[in-house]
Amino acid sequence: MDQNRTKQKVLEIFNEVKNTSFRSLEDAVEENGMAYVFDVWLRYEGIVGYTSDIFEVLNAVGFNISMQEDW
């Protein structure tokens, strides 16, 4: 799946789950925070309770991802 398709899928899931109507993933992230949008997607996919752990592992292997406090 290409990046644009992935963004669209995450946006559609976020809008469906949260009953919102964001027109872009960037807008959803700006208003809600990246970690929260990611958490909503994980929960939709049935992965509950692992968001913080996933961020910690990604940071441990070299990604520089900040868990935003507003999620």
C-alpha cells in the first residue's frame, strides 16, 4: 500500500471511529495529536493497550518519535 492510500485509510478510520469529518490526516493530527490518531487506528485494528510500548520500541531502534502529552 502506498503512503497516500495509507494516509487515506487512517483518516477514514479516524473519522468513522471518532465521528469527525477531517479532510486530511494532517488536520486530524494537528488537532488531536499524532499519538492519539495512531492509538485510534491501533484500537480499530484490535491492538489495544500497546501504543506507548510501540512508541518506546520505535525510539529504541532509532526513530525519533515523541509521545505527545495531549493524547
